Amino acid sequence: MTTAPPSPPQAAAATSPSTDTDGVPEAWYSILADLPFELPPDLPPPVARADGSVAAQLPLELVRQAHARKADIPIPEEVRERYASWRPTPLRRARGLERHLGTTARIYYKYEGGNASGSHKLNTSIPQAYYYARAGVRRVTTGTGAGQWGTALAMASQMFGIDCTVYMVEISFRQKPYRRVVMNLFGADVHASASDRTEVGRRYRESSEDARGNLALAMAEAIEDAAVTDMSRFCVGSGESYSILHQTVIGIEAERQLDALGERPDIVVASMGAGSNFGGTAFPFLRRTLTGGDGGSGVRCISVEPASCPKLTRGVYAYDVTDFSGVTALEQMYTLGHGFVTPAIHAGGLRYHATSKLVSALYHHGLIEAVAYPQTEVFRSGTLFAQTEGLVPAPESAHAIHAAVVEAERARDEGRSPAILVCVSGHGHFDMSAYDAYLSGQLVDDVVTEDDLARARATLPVVGDVPS
Amino acid sequence: MNPGTPELPTQADDLPAQVRAALVVEARSSIDPASLGDDTPLDAPGFRLESMAFLRAMIALEDELDVRMDEELLARTKFATVGDVIAYVQASLATEADR
């Protein structure tokens, strides 16, 4: 075996904040403990690493968390202290939106954009950076779509004294130049993907005329970069069971805040990228359903995805790769096929071809619902929310808001008065080109045809052919 | 762990056998653990161990041996053979004993 030199002391210990952690959850919720079924096992990757060797890509604590069969996983005190700089996040009733809609529903929103990354992503980047730093890792790499995850990882890396390199999907890199600046502000090295820094990036640039890039490619570049650089590791922002676990602070806080108001939601809605925002919001509420604590009243948890990237509503439950590197395990999940080319919608964080195996399994077993909407409808509701609530939502979050609007209008028309909880996962301050396109009538809805889906499904790996 | 796969040996003094068994279980391989030599590569035919399976094996061995693996050594190490993994687990046990 080969080993790298020992790592120098981390800066984390020297920069611990002293913050009041009142109201910050003491534990994350692992839904694995309460599932009435087993998750399908991962399968070996299509190709072995070039030299056949194996290196630990994750700190062991994240592996333990990804397989935790204990419901409550204690949050390290140092992570809670970092959380306390912006958590608990506010839960507000959207009275302005309710009045505008004339609805009998009560709409509550949980706002996750109140930190410098502008989104919920900081909930998992902090514990990830914490565990990587403790494991002696000196540098992390990642791929980012809309830029929220890259920003969050840049911030967390800086907190714990490790370097950070981000591969940002080319189209977002161009549409959101100031996202890159914020990442630079927190010390990250940022590259547009496809880049010429990696083999996979160079291959893509030579073979594809599509200069937009995509998240699976950016992740593959980050994986390759980490694999060839000493003491570097690849970090993933969503989809992994441990990242969903970390996001459960959203739902846990919301449940406590609603309890204090004497409310229990009938409907929980969140947008769907790879699954961590949705899982983090919905899983603590599903806990009552899974453990029989809701007396059978069953909250409806609704995942909201773009009509132009409809992985749950029009995808298949199959084994697929999670990125383009070819060296990561195959997972059974709802997928469009990794060759699916998502139209250039503005919700960059929702352009991923699949969703996490955990969320997928819940959908497969009928425990959650899924809807898909075209972006013009989504931006109409996002704009309405800004005008009635004074908060500009990220395009990703506007998907969830639109679903809440649809449910509230339905309740009004049917004379019902449900309590609806919607997660506003981030602000849209870096998305003005998208809102500008909507306001000037330039926004269009791409139509995904059955032929498009069939072509993408043809890129699914044939599991029987996967070497074991 | 999968039904039909070998049980982990329970003799604490047979550490190499315990490691080999854990690797076979998590690689979802049907190979006989005893057939793995110290120089068997981790991508041998019928026994390909990818990174996550390797890490799951380390977690299983932590429970089995009641030991915490050496996380810093783990991050600094590339494992090419079964013997590399056995040596790492032995090093973790020695580190734990020194604490």
C-alpha cells in the first residue's frame, strides 16, 4: 500500500465560534431506521479504477451515517455552533400570498436562504467539511449546477481550513458570474465545466458541440481531479443518504415551529433536484407516518420537479450511474438515463438526470407524491411570491412555491382549509437573468417528447452486463 | 449483508480471516474468502471491491472487532491488495491499543 505524508494540524480548532445554539436541533433524523423495506443494494461500477487500487473516498463517519439504523444521529457540537450563525431559520405564514389567492388554505414557508451561500446547501457542507478535516483531508473538489452547492462548500471549507476547487456547469458559470465571485471570496478555486483540466472534460470538449455542460460532467471532473491529487476528496451536495440526513434540520425545526403554533401540516412541498432539499424537509414529517405517530392521518409529501427534467414523474426505476466518471457504484433510482440532455432551464439545481436512491425508494413504495411543472408557470408563482411576501425565491424554490399555489387554489375551489408547508430553499438574487427573461416574455417551455425519453433510456447500463 | 454469504469468523485471533470475510461480503462476491491471498489484488476476477464496499467492510469490522479505524491513516492510504487492507486493520488495532 502507498501512503501520503501526515497532514498538518487543521485550522478548525483555532477558529471555533462561541455561539448560542438554542433552538438548533441536537440530532439529525435518519429515515433508514423507520423504513418498512430494504433499499436495493448498490452495484459495482462499470469500470475499475485504472490501477485497480482502492482509496477511502469518504470519512468513515459519513459512511456510518449513510447506513445508520438509529433514528436520531447526534449533531457534533462544533457543527451545531456553526449552524447557530443562521439557524433556526424562520418559518413564516404567507398571509400576503394567501390573500392574493383568496385561499382557505394556510400556507407556511420555511426560508433557508438566510446565509451567505443563499441556500439550504450549507446544512450539509458544514458537517461534510468538518468530517473531512477531521479525517486529515486537505482539499475537497466538487461539481455545482446553479452554484449554490459550490458556494456552500467554499464557505464550509474555509471554516475548517481546507482548500476547495469547484467545477461549475458552463451555462451557470456564464449566467451567474457573481456566484463565482462569492466562491472566490471564500477562497475557492472555480472552473467552468467542461474544463481542459481533466481527461473527462477534454474528451467532452472535443466530442460535443453542446457548450452548456451538465452536472454529471462537472461531478466527473471533480472526481477525476480528486483522484489524481494527493489528499483530495470529492464532495457531493445532494442525493447521498448522509447529505439528506444533514438536511433534516429543516424539517425538524419546521415541525417544532409548527407545533408551537398548534399546527400540523396536511401537505409538505419541496423542490426536487437530487433529493436533499425534499428529503430534509419531508422526512421528519414522514417519521410520524412511518412510526404510526400521526394516527393514520398521513401527511402528503409532494416532490416538485421541472417538466423538462421529469425524473420521478416520467423516469424509470432502474440502475444507473450517478455521474459520468464511470468509477462510482450503480444505484437503483428514478432516472431519465444519464445520457438525458436537460433543456437549458433556469433552475440549474434541478437539472440532474436522476434522484437519490432513498427518495426514489419512497416514491416507488407510494410514500410520497411527485408533480412536474413547466418553468413559465413556476416563474409566475415565483414572481407572485416575491410581490406578496417580499422575498425573491431561487428558481428551484419557485417550483415548490408553485406547487403550494396549485394546492392552495385547489383547496379554495373545493372549500377545504389544509395547512401547507413549503420549503423556500434559497433566494434568487443571483438569478436576475432568469427573472429578466420571464418578465420580458423571453422564457419558453421546452417540451420533452417520448422520443427524447426513449433515447435517454437507451443510455441506461445493462445491469446483467455489469462485471461483479 | 447478503443472505448466503459467509459469516464473519468469530475468533479474535484470526484477524486476517475476519478481514477477508468482510471484504467478500461487502464486495457481494461468491468467492471463498480463504482463497484470497495477501497479494490478491482488490480488482481480482470475481472480486472487485469498489470504494464504498471497502468502506462498508471497514465499518462492519469496527463493529466486529470493537475498534475505531485510524481515520487519518485511512485517508492517506491507497489499497492495492488484500494484504494492504489486513495491514491497515492491524495498524488501526495497534493505534487503538496505544491510546
